[in-house]
Amino acid sequence: MASLTLIVLLVCSGCTSTNPPAEVPVIETPTLPVLHHNDVAVDLAGIEVRDPELFTANLTSTITTVLPDSRAGLLLDHGWNITSVRQEFDEEVLDRPYVRVEFMKNNLSFYFLVDEEKDQIIGGYCGAKVWVAGPISGPLPKDYSQALDKHTRQWWVFDHRDESVGMVMAYDKNGIYRFNPDF
């Protein structure tokens, strides 16, 4: 037993050192800039990158593409925040990856689809549930709904949480045409 203990001590003696550990290099992540639209600051560090292992787009370039859009300006000026980005691929939308940028206020989302290769927005839509009528769509949502006006080809978004708001916005692929600033 003594010889086993001696062997263990000899083997372990090479595993200790009186030298202090070498400094571990610190990997610094680049500081993301704060962009501005009018008086609204957009802190890129506060934007969640969903599925970061799949995200190859340039966040600064993507948000810089979105900010000049009149819809984005309207949303930002009325308290909406850019909350997340996600790189997606859907051949029905675009034949290459694009970035979906989410704006949110009061748990209602509005999304911009950005073609990073061409530095342009290829679409925008609200995330409210599409609701036509009870027999078709089921019960009216308790939060938000949207419906397509077939005459104007505009989507109308409604807030069902509070009777004082009602209509939130009317939009299509090119712009927001009616907007309730009280939302």
C-alpha cells in the first residue's frame, strides 16, 4: 500500500506548480454603435440577434437600411423599439437570405424584411393575428387582430385590449397610411 501511495504522489507531483498561472487572454467583442433617427437613439447592443449561430448579416448595415424608411421613422417617433433581428430564408420572399427586423410596442410587432445584398427593404408587415369573422377565424383575439380591406388593399390593425385605442394602423407593403398616435 505504501508503494501505491508513493507512485500516486510521484505522478501527481508533476501536476503542481509554484509558478503563477499565465494571464488568460481576454476576447473582446466589438462595441456596437448607437444609431439615431431624429432624437431617438437606437442602441444596437440592445437588439436581440435570434439564432446568432445562423446570423451572418451586418447588424449595423441592416439597421442603417431600415432607419430612413418612413414607416420605421413613424414607429420610432411614437415609442416603438427595435427589439430583434433574425436571418431567414424563404424562396417565396427572396431567393437568398434576408433579415427580419422586429419593431415592438405593447407586445405588438411590426417587421421589416431587409435584402442586405441590395441594401433595401423588400417588405413590411404587422404580426397581429389575421381575423376575418368568428365562423372563419374563430373568436376575436383578446389582444390584436388585422384584416385586409379588399378595396384599398390595406391591412387594418386593431387593438382589442382597451376600448380607448381601437384602430392602431392601416398599412400596405409600401407605407403606413393611418396611424393612431395614442397607441
